[in-house]
Amino acid sequence: MSDVIFMRQALSQAHNAWALGEVPVGALVVKNGEVIATGFNQPIGSQDPTAHAEIMALRAAATILGNYRLPGCELYVTLEPCAMCVGAILHARIARVIYGAADPKTGACGSVVNLFDEARLNHHADVTGGVLAEECGKLLRDFFAERRGVPSTADIIVKELE
């Protein structure tokens, strides 16, 4: 149940990204049931290819906790992390990763590769995927449909009701 609550908060962060014209991905770091830090995608506005939601949340958590290692922390993210983000997650020693929608193009938690299962790496995190997957995926689909000028599901429903 708490996974759903925290994923809803990550979705809220994803909306912040959308409001700035960024791909709507949100993340948060939780320790002992408390949100420590949040983040959302900002690579376009910051002109920083590493400014993914996960990285932003990890940076904020490390600053708040005063340590680049984040043992005992969980990372909630609306989209399956990419290889860059998984690398940062591993280096931060995150205990658990919970994501919403799978990413069949760059997902590094099992969709394309599974870096968390790589036995040669010295840290591993538990991974739970698919939490609020439909909501997380719909947000991304609607964002890209809007960018392409295709009506969103909400637009279609409103037109049908008129």
C-alpha cells in the first residue's frame, strides 16, 4: 500500500516536469517511510543530459543526508530507470527501487537489460516494477501525443461528452 502512496507522489513530481516541457518522469527517495528528497526530469531546461528524475532525487537526498551513500533508502520513479540512472543508484547503495511503467527502449531493470541482476557488480538493489504502471504509462503517452499534436484520451472523452 505504501508503494502506491509514494508512487502517487512521484507522479506529482512527473507533472512538474511536464509543466516545464520536460518528459514527465518523477522520482523520490524514501528512508524509514519518510520522503527525504524529490526530483523530476530537467535535462532540457538545465542543458544537462544527466538531469534525469532519479539523478535529481539522489543528488538532493545525498545533500540532505550529508552522504553520497544512501543505504536503507528506497527510490520511487515513474519510469523504469535507464543504465545511467541504475549506475548512480548502485553507487548510492539504494536498497530498493520501485518503478511504475516499463521502458522497452532504455529500461535497465529488465526491459532491455537488467543491471541489478549483474552478478559481477558489487551492489544490488531489490526491484519492484509495475506500481501504478498504467497511470505512469498514460502520463507519458499523453505527453508525447500532445507533442505530436494528437488528441489525448482526456480530449477525446470531452469531445464525446459535448
